[in-house]
Amino acid sequence: MVITATQIKELRERTGAGMMDCKKALTETGGDLDRAIEELRKKGVAAAQKKAGRIAAEGVIVSARNAQASVLVEVNCETDFVAKDASFQAFCSQVASAALDSSPADVQALGGCALDNGETAETVRQKLIAKVGENISVRRFARMEAGDGTVSSYLHGSRIGVLVKLVNGSAELGRDLAMHVAASRPLCISEEAMDRAVLDREQAIYVAQAEESGKPPAIVEKMVQGRVKKFLRENTLVHQPFVKNTDQSVGGLLAEAGASVVDMVRFEAGEGIEKRSDDFVSEVMARAGA
């Protein structure tokens, strides 16, 4: 398989690794970008994992709430210019309200919900595409019921949105925790809630890294265990240092308040989407030639 310069460039941008290392990793994985990132990490060549999750798409996160529930919705577009367009933003707000009021089962059902003008969200979306000249998609939404607790929300600009459900806690504490989740990006609330597949992947990487050290198996095992524990501490909400008081863990803060977090959602616009890399000059020249 021929590995292109574009593939190598993208892998370098996402990992910080050298050109030859990137080319070799892509060759070994048949051009699979995600697998190449893992291979580079195993060899200790790639930079921190956070770089692999760089935002690569435009769009906004919007929220809506009432006494019973709160929602977050992500709507994507192709450029930041459209993301700031008044018509686009109005559409996003109306979609969030529809998700809150109608409680649709999924994104497809949300597309069938009526907006302010009586037309469905899908019909309005298609008309908006024709108007702005860009693809627009309602990517995902999360709806959280208050039930026996309280749901707090936080928007960091229009790019990051968080919902946190708190039991036996104040609205102020809930908002502080939502801000913490926005800043610290925990993967789950506690160790027990960690996705097993994520943990297995990290452990495999740590094993490969430790074996490269040439140390005895018993030492390698201890090294891996230590790194797994560190990963869990850094990526579970209750073990993270609270952003407003880093001398205290979130778990300690909750214990003091006699409260507990039972659910959380964090959306970041464009996360996990690869942004198309266009050569604007070439595009203009091609159109001029046409």
C-alpha cells in the first residue's frame, strides 16, 4: 500500500512524532491512522494522547433546560464562518428546544420534530444547507432527567458543553462540577465506570512500553500496574484534583457536601471528526480554470 504525504502529515500533526516514524507506523498498519497512533504510543514516539484527540471539525454545542430535564446538542458545519451565522445559531437553538420538549429517541427521531415554523428539523436543516452552501448535520444530543436530583449545565463558549446530575448537592456545587468536567475531561465518574475496552487498550500500550525497557517481567508488571493506576486517577472524576482547589479531590469535595454525582455528559464540538484539509489556492485556481 502506498502511504501518501497527506497521511504522514496528518499523523505528525496528531502525534508530534517524526516523519519517518509516522511513515513506518502507517506502513505497518496498512494506512490505518488510529492503529498507527497506538503503535507510535507503544514505542514511546508519539506525544501525549490528548494530541490525538484534537478538534477537527466546526460546529457548536447548545443547551436547553426546564424543571424536569436538560439537553445538550451538537450541530456541525464546515467552517467557523457558518458556525457564527445567525441563521445557523437560531436553527441550533430550536433543535435543542425540540430535543428538550419532545424527548426523541435518537437523532433520526429528532429530525422529525417540529421547530418554531412548524416544519421538521430535517426540512429546516436541508433548507439551511441550500442557503449557506455548506453541509450541516445534527450529530448527537444528550437528555438528562432531573428525577430525584438536580441537573447542572455549563457551556464554555459554543465549543464545550457539560451536564452533571447531582444528588444531595446544591446548584452552586453542580455548576462548579460542570465547569470542572469541561476543563479536566474525565472519562467517567469512578474507576468502576471506566470502559473496559479503553482500559485494556491503555494497558496493552503500557505493557509494550515497559517491555521496551528490558527490565525483568516482575518489574515490568509493577510498572504497568503503576501506570494503570495513574491513568485511572487522572481520568476518573472523583480522583481528579478539583479545578478551583487543586489541594482537594473532587471525591473529597463531594464527601464534604454529602453529595454524589450519578451522571455526567461532556460534548466538545467536532471531537472525533476528521476535518477535511483543503488547498484553498488550488480550489480557487481549479474553479477559475473551469
